[in-house]
Amino acid sequence: MRRSMLRARRACAVPGALCFAIGLAEAPATAQSDTQGNAITMNVRDRSVAYGHSVVVTGRVSSAGAGVTLQYRPPGGQWRSLLDGTAGAHGRYHLVAPLPAGGDLRVVAGSAGVWAANADAPAPAGSAIAHVAVAADIVPGRSRVNVLAGRRALVQGTVRPGVAGERVTLQRRSAHGWQTLARRTTRAAGRFTFRFRPRRPVSAVLRIRAAGTAEASATRERVGRLNVYRRAFVSWYGPGLFGGRLGCGGTLTPGTLGVANKSLPCGTRVTLRNGDHILRVRVVDRGPYVAGREFDLTSATKDRLGFGGVGPIMVTV
């Protein structure tokens, strides 16, 4: 997610696969003191979490075995207890709990059960307060994002919390920014479906934008790569030429990945598909110089794709 959330992205093993990941960025809150002058510290590992995911809170209290309680306060609301725990060695504690919505957190000494049993007990000592935002969570579903031009592509998923009628937008990244492909509203349980027919070859990152709800703020999430193909006639080269100079610089080796093309700029990325094999490489050389052939695959590229000698293959340019 872009926003204030700090996120870590994991790469898709196969181009076009949908993928998500939530990163962690630890943010300490200022320490306060209990009645004996001992500091109660609190570290919130992530100040923004996706809906349904837990917040991780760690810190230290005065002594091992001391009771601690994680408390939550919604905007404009009252403090309530989320989770009780007990400090371990050296007074360290570790609390993990989901949040119902964005709001404030603090850790206080003692347990909620003790306070409920003793209404006259003094207010418990607490840590400093940390605000944690909760953003909508996009969960991927079935997808069909490797298609021939003119064929129907599909992107499905769910936005949590599962609210019907929420606005979602499918976008692809272009050289001029993000371009909207389609808009929908979620169905029951937050489900959404995008069906669309891309007309021209392209390879582009996709993302979903979801509007916010009362429980979770708006979010945007990359959801893989759209590969729209056309057929091209190609050949391959390598043995007998290894050690020679490439038209775009460098030396051809048995491990060189890439394609040769007469007109595409050097470095242009091309996604290739042969059956179930998909590979994204750059233009590294010039050629082929045989009539009717549009690309020459290096030997390593040919092997990765399971390609034969000369014939058609699918490309995204």
C-alpha cells in the first residue's frame, strides 16, 4: 500500500500472479512511569495494519511476572481492554491482538479482571499513547491475466471488512501514470470481479484501489502483472557465437538471457510465453536478419521457455 503504511513487497514467482505482503516498521512510544517510578515502555511494530491483521506490541514493565493489559480507544471513544498478558524475564512483554478499527493504543500495568473486581482501585499506570491506523485489506481471488489480445481477462478478490457497495477500481501502470481500466462496487462479503478485454499487447503492473469504510481507511494494492500477447515468429541463436559482442553492449555467453530485435530500443523489456513457460527479458542484441523472423532468442532464453527451433511464440510488444 502507498499511504503512511510501510509495506514490504514480495516478487511474484510467475509474471501475472497476484501477490501481497505487509511489512513491519517498529515505532516506539515514549515511556511513562508507574507509581514506583519505573518506566513502562511500549513499541508498536507497525503504526498501520491491514484490516483483520494483528498489531504487535512489545515493551518492558517494572518486573518479571507483572500483569499488563493492552488497551484500545476508538476516535472520540473510551478506553477498553483488548488483551491481558504477563511480563517475562527482565519485565519484557509481547502482546498480539487484532484491532476493530483505527485508534489509540496504550499498555497499562495490571489486568482488566483486577480493575473490574475492585472499582475503588486507583487508575493503572500506563505507557505513552500510540495511534495505529487500520486500512482495508484486499485479498486476491481467481485471476486470468495472461491472455491474447482481444481475449477476456479476469481479476477477482475480496475487500475486508466485507462490505457490499464499496467502490473498487482496477488500474494499470503506464508511462504516464496509473490508467483506470474498470470500476465496480463490491458484492456481498466484499467480493469483486473485473472482466475486461485488452485489445493491444502490453505488459503492465495492475493494482486495485478500494474506498474506505467506517472500520478501515481507503487503500491501494498492486495485484500482479497483466500480460497481453500477440503471436510472433521467432528463432534462436548461440552456439558458435558465444564470446562475441552483443549489439546492445556486453558479451554473448551460454547464460545470457534476452532477445535480438532489429528496431526495439536496447533494454526494452519483453514478456515471452511458450505454453506454460513465461519469461520477461530485455532486448540485448540486433537481429534476426532472416525474412519473416521477428525475434532471435538467446540460447539461455530458449531453454528457459522450452522452445524448439523456429516457430511462433507469444510476445507482449
